[in-house]
Amino acid sequence: MLGLLARVILSWVGAPKAHGVVKFLDKIYEVFLIPMRRIIKPIPVGTSPPTLLDITPLILLLIVAWILHPMLLWVFSLTPVGIGVQSERSEPKADEKPPSSSVW
């Protein structure tokens, strides 16, 4: 997610496309952004000439944050106790006596 955010910021500040970091980030994220751009067209902002605002990186960030991240946590069982994961409590067996509360 940080790489996508860095890519968006670099595009806003006008980093040259020939820079190694920009090339690397484009190679990773354009694979996901190009199909999204076919569906979601840029939004015209302003007048004479209108600037086009590409919101596909924002939508990709939301998809990763709201869908993929929770799914990965669930798959790798990293969710905290209480959110779909049962804790293992040890209950005394029928033939065992509960521990005494007195010290002596």
C-alpha cells in the first residue's frame, strides 16, 4: 500500500518517468490500474482546459485496505481473539478437582 501511495505522490509532483523508482513502481502497479482505467474513466476537474483526475489509485487502495487486507489476516489467522477466532480455554475435566483458593 505504501508503494502505491508513493507512486501517486510521485505522479503529482511530476517525477520524470525515466527515474528508476518511478519505472519500478509503474511496473508493479500498472498491471492493476490499467484494467481499472478501462472501467473507471478520469473525472474532468476545472475549466479551460479541464484537468483529468484519475481516481483508480484511490479505488485500488480502498480495495486493498477493505477487502484484501482482512482476507489475508483471516487466511493467516492473525486476527485478534474475538473476531471470528475462538480462544482455547482450559476447563477442568469432570474427574479433576478445581484448584483450591486457600494458600495454606
